[in-house]
Amino acid sequence: MAGDLVMTVVDKGGKPVPNAVVTVYPSAGLPGGAISFPWGSTMVQQDIAFNPHVLIVPVGATVRFPNKDKVRHHIYSFSKPARFEIKLFGKDETRSYRFTTAGAVALGCNIHDMMSGFIKVVDTPFAAKSDASGALRISGLPAGSARVVVWQPMMRAKYNEITLNLNFGRTGATQQRVPIEMRGGA
Amino acid sequence: MSAPRLPYRARRFVLRVQSRLSVKMTLVFAGVFIVATALSLYGTRNAIERYAESSINHEMSVNSEVFNRITSMHFNQLAQAGQVLAADFGFREAVATGDAPTIESALDSLKARLNLDDAFVVDPYGDIVGLDGSIMEQQRDTLFEALDLGNEQGIANWANENHMVAAAPIKAPMLIGWVVFARDFGPAELKDLAKLSAMDLNPKIVARGDLPEGVALTKSTGKAATERLVDNERILFSASPVPSLNAKEPQALLLEYSLTTAMNQYMPILWAILGFGVVGVVLAISGSWMVARRLVRPVTALSEAAKKVSAGEHAEVAVETRDEIGKLAKSFNKMVNDIEDRERKIAHMAFHDGLTGLANRALLREHISQRLTMLERGKHFSLFCLDLDNFKSVNDTLGHPTGDALLCEISARLQKILPDCFIARLGGDEFAVVSGDEQSASMTARAIMSAVEPPIIVNGHRVIVGTSIGIAVAPNDGKDPVELAKNADLALYKAKNDGKGGFRFFEATMDAEAQARRALETDLHDALRNGELELHFQPLFGLSQNRVTAFEALLRWNHPERGRVMPTDFIPVAEETGLIIPIGEWVLREACRVATHWPDDIRVAVNISPIQFRSTALNSIVLQALTSSGLEPGRLELEITESLFIDDVEATLASLHSLRELGVRVALDDFGTGYSSLSYLRSFPFDKIKIDRSFIVDLLEQDGATAIIKSITMLASALGMETTAEGVENIDQLDILREQGCNQIQGYYFSRPIPEAAVLELLGIGKEPAARVA
């Protein structure tokens, strides 16, 4: 008794935008129970980069930060939902941090300025991230209207997100193509 | 050239200027100098202006370059400082966590340390933290827009002031804002910049839309500035782009410099040139005036001299210099002398005979005229007109060079014997002598003749000439040169008529005679045309035939007023004027015509004048008269006189023979008078000899006369010629003549000359048979 949202995120030029996180909040309310996502909650530092670049985790999740590089990293976040600092851990060392507030957390490395990663802490089970072709699918959505939030770290918008109101049928996929404005360069 | 509306004074001035070389030259030189000065002034001014312009241009391009360097230095400094701050972890944390007090304290300490005017942070949503003072919303949005678009350096405006701005993004690692450092860039700062330049270019930062009209933005340095007129001042503007933080509000650096001011700095130079020009013009005017005066003065002198020369005076100019003017003066003097020389020669030629060097007719007239006016009361002088006898034949037979030599010799002789007399050659063989009354005119005339007469050897020829002289004595014979000369000529004419080699004084009657002759000449001219001429015929009676055998045609002139004019009066005139030729022709034709009405055995005799005889046309005239009348040639008898033999025997004989060939008879008239020579009779076989009447008259008075007649008739018959006795007036003469064997008689005894009609009557034609005289 649920529909699917099939969305493609593109920029103004029509090119697919990956790493866009879509969260859906049906008017009917969220289902109860713990939220878990199949992709786990591990953010690896490898090759002087965060992997994945964007990680969706539910509120209350503890994210592990294994270091697979030979160099040290100094992970920090000044983002409101989670301000923390994980200093100078070495190779194969794993630290973790528990995210208790929903929101976007921008991760950086104080040693490597070019390293950038995001953890999107969500409070809904209906969340997904666009792949390289800008496509994503969220299944099992209850019928009726819903608030759909599209977030992308490079989106030129307040809090890097936009909100859509969509209606979902009882069954079938609701196709949606969402164009967003991207920041150039940064 | 003068316009009709020019006032009179101006026109006069123009005329005077045009007529004076010195003024003209001065004006030209002054004009040239003024033009040269004006050109140099103009050229200098232009050069200065170009120089000033290029200096300003250069300065402006240097200036904008300096400006660019300095501003970019500032920008780099600001940007570096901003980047340092933006990279600071603690600062990033403060920005990320919105820790405003920490941010502001950090900015303040940096502001003080880096001497910044402004330092603040802009967050990704355009909010500003840490800015002292206020910023309007619009300016804030403009600032944010530029930052948001990634522009990090440039000029930006807020709080009514331009600022040099450099921004550095703050990343944590996502962009969480910008550190913005700014320094004021207002008029004061620009003024400080301007101090770096040699000239005050009044640099301004102007929004590009606010540039003065027509001033374009120069993209590259070194481009020409634009000139604009602002409040009557020529101002050069140069606008170059400056980096603007927000590309939507582009700014430009506007430099300006007043060309008028720049030019004013050079005005002293221009004034100096103008001053020198004025001084130069004054010098040129005075200098060229002096040169022109020096040039013109001798020219004026030449002109004056030329005027004098043309008026016939002698004039020379002083040769003062050795230049062209001096040469001109020299040539002028030479020309004047040459002209005078030539005039003297021409005058001499005009008054002298080229051959002998004697005075000519004009000078003679002048001389006489002078003498007449100077002649004292009771004094006389004589004019002798000379005409050489036989000169024409000398010229014809010996040639002109001989004739000329002869004239020169005569001239020399005259000058020799008459050293005190005025001698002139009037042309041809005519000379004139004027002598005073120191010796009698007759003596002078004789002296002249005896001087001319002695034989002259010229070109190997011995020539004898004589002269006839006519004398007129002034003042009685003429009150003026023309009259005196005319009268002397009349006297000469008379002298020649009287026989060559004599002299005659002028007599008053000569003048009257001459006039009468001229009147007769005129009338005679008309006589032929008017039919006033008539032929009468005097019979010749053949003694052996005892009948009239011929008639002699005799010319009669019945003038309507003069009445009957005697042949002795008019024939000489006709001969002199040449009228004898047409008259003679008429006589021949008329005689032949009349004779055709007569019996065949009666001839007609016609007198031929020597003039007529010598004319080459005589033969054809005779032939025509015969042909047109149809008269048998043998019935025409031409009577010629002995005088023909005097001039040229050979020619006369030739003519006679050719006449004889026509078949006509030829008789020798007036035989026994003049230069009778028996040799003529031997040289030409005359048909008849007419014995002159003088012998007949003598027959009854002189004893020897009969013997002469006898000898003539014997001689004639021996030569086979007939004889005719003229002027037989009585029976006694007739008897003697018949006795002495004369063939024919002619005279009043038998008949006077009778008209044509009477001849017919005498011959009994149409009336009765001719009366036969026993």
C-alpha cells in the first residue's frame, strides 16, 4: 500500500547532479520504529578524501571514521547539528562519533584543506542520495501529500536545500525531475 | 583690378602702389616675411601642442600604469592577509559557530596590525559581521553578489566612499563566509597617488556610466587621450578600466589634464616668436625699401633719360655700379650714342645724294629757303639748274657704272670750280648750283659749261657731254624755293629747246608760255576723241603726166574755242607728250581710208614724225591701216625727215627697209635742210626726194639756186628717185623746175591743201571730169 518516488536531480544545464540527498516527510506522518539504512554508517578516509562523499545516517547513529591513509587526519565539523573534532588518528585507526541531531554536517580535515565530506543526519526513513546519473529512488511512501526536501552541499540555496510538496499515489512510482542551481567552483 | 566701389582715395592709393616698383617690392618682401612668420608661429604652436599632447598622453598612460601597479599591490597585500586569516582554524571555528565577539576581536586586532580601514566577514547568506559603521542594504547586496559570484578583488563603494577590497573565502571545508579587508580609496588616497606623477592629472574613480560624454575607455595603455571642451577649456581625458568588485558596477580611472593650461605654459615661446616676427617684418620692410630704392633710383634715372632721348635731346646716365644696373646704364649710354650716330647718318642720307655726296633736292630746298630769309635788301642770288646733254645715251651704251662715274666726275669738277657755291644733285643727270652775286650769273653759267665740256675719260671711254643751264635769280624770279626751282626749270627747258649746250635766264613770259602749253596739251588730248582733227590734202602735180598724181595728207585741228590751230603749234606738243603716236595712227588710217575713194593712179602721202618712226609699232600700224582700208600698198607714200639719220643711222635704215618690205613708198622730206648728207641717199633707195621750199623760193632771187635744183634732180634721176618741189607759188618757178627736170610740183600755185570733199571735186569724181591744168 505504498508508492515510490523516482527522482532525477539535474542542474540548470540539465546535467545530472550526484550526492543530492532527498528526504520525504509524508503528511500522514512517519512510521514509528528505529530508522536504519542499508548503506551503514561508516565514513572512510582514503586517498586524502572522505568516502563516501555524502553519507546519510539516521538521528542517533554512531558513525565510524576509519583512516585508511598512511597520513594522519584531523577531522572536524563546525556544523550546528554536530560540532566535534577528531584529532590526529593514524593509519587503520577508527574513531566514531554519535550524531544526535538531524541536519547537515560538513566534515573537513584541518591538515588537508581540500578534503570535504558530508553527513546528512535524517529523522525520516524516506531518504536517498542521487547516484552519478542524478537518479534516486525512495520506495514505500504512503499515499498522499508529502514534504520533499532536496539537499545538496553545493546547492545555491539557503541551507543548501529546497523543499517540494508532492502527492503520492497508492501504488506506482511518482516520477520527478528536479532542477537545482549549483554553486560554481567552490 | 580696382573694384568699382572703392572710394576715390583708395583707388588712387592702389594706383600709386601699382605704379611704384619700390613700394611693390617692399610689399612683396614684407608679405613674404609675414607669411613666413605666420607659418613658423603656426608650426611652432602646432608642434608645441603635439608635444604637450603627447607628454600628457604619456604621463597619463604612465599614471594609469602606476595606478594599476599600486592598486594591485594593495589588493595582493589585502588578499594575502585575508587568506591568512581565513585559513586560521580558530577563526574558522568562530565564524562557523557564529561567535561574533571572537570574530570582531580577531578582525580588530588585524585591522590595527595591517592598517586596514575596514575588516569584516560576510556569511554565505550575505550577512555582515564585524563592520564598523553602516552599509546600506543595496550596497551590501552588491557586495554579496560579487562575492557570491567568486569575485574577490576590486573597488567597491559603500558609506559614500570607494574602497579597495580583497576578500578571502572561509571554508570549513564548505564555504562559510568571506573575510573582507578594505582600504579607503577616496579623494585623499587618490591625491596621494597623484603626487607620484609629474603632473597633476586629478585622478578620479568614476563609474563607467558617469564618464564625460565622448570619453571612451582605453583598454590598452599609451592610447591617445580624448580632447573635450569644458567651460571653454581644452581638457584631455583618459579613462582606463580599474578592477571592480562587482562587474555590474564597473569603475574607471579618469585622468584629466587641461591642454589650455599646458599650452599657456608655452605661451612665452609663442609670444617671443611673434615678437621676433614683428621685428623681422619691420626689418624686412625697411631693408627691402632701402634695396628697392637703390634699385629703382637708377631705373628712374634711366626712364628720365629715355624720355629726354625720345624728345630728341641728348641724355646719358651716370654709371655708378658694376652690377646689372650699371651694365644697363652703360648699354643705355651706348645705345643713345649709337642712335645719335645713326640719326646723323640717316639725316645725311636724307639730305645728300648717295652717289656724289652732294646735297639732294630736299637740302637744296632747305638751303634756298634759308638764303631767302637771310637775303638782305638789294642782294641777289642765283639758282642754276643743269641738265647734262647726251647723258642718257652714255648710260644706255656704256652702262650705268660708267654713267655713275661720269656723274661723279662732273660733280668733282663743279665743286672744284665753284668752291663757294652750294651744289646739289637733283637726280639723274640734273644738278643745281646756288651762287651769290659776287660774280655775274652769266659768268658762272659759262664757267660751268666750260668745266663740263672737256672730254672725260671714264672706265677707258672718252666721253664728251655738254650741259644746258636754266637760271632763276632770287628774289625776283621766286619768293620761295618751289617757285624759284620751277622757274629755273622753265629756263632750263627753254635752253634745251633752243639747242643743247646753252644757258637761259628765266623770263616772266616763260611762265605764261608754259601754262599755255599745258592748256594746249590738255586740249590736244581731247581733240582726237572729240573728232576735232581733220585731214586736208594738197595735190602733187606730175609734170610729165600733166595731171595730179598724189595728195599729201596734212593735219588740221579745229578747236571749238581756239579755232584753227596751226600744226607748227601743236605738233611739237604732241611729239613731246607722246600724243603723236595715237594721232599719227589716226592720220595713217584716215589717209588710207580717204585714198580708197580716189582713182588707182593717185597716191596719198603721209608725214611720219621721228617719234612715230622710232616707235616699234609703226610697221604694224601701217599694215593695219592698209588692210582695214584695202588700199594698195604702192599707193601709200611715207614722208620722213633727214633728222632721223642724226641719232642712229643703222636703226633708221633697218626700219626703212622693213617699211619698204610692206610695199609702201618712202620719200625723203625737206631735202636740203639740216644735216643733209648725200650718203643717206646712197645708203637707202628712197622712192622720192622732196626738195625743200627754201630752195624754190630762192630760184627767182639767187643765181645758184637753179644749179642746185638741177644737180639735185640729176642726182635723183641718176639714183632712180623721183623729185618733188615743194612750195611752188608762181609760174616762173614752175617753168624753171620743169626745165630742170623736176618730176612733180606742190604748192599754192597749183592748190592749197583742200578738204576731202574738195579733192573728189578736183578729181571730178561724181561731178565732172578732173580739170586738167596745162
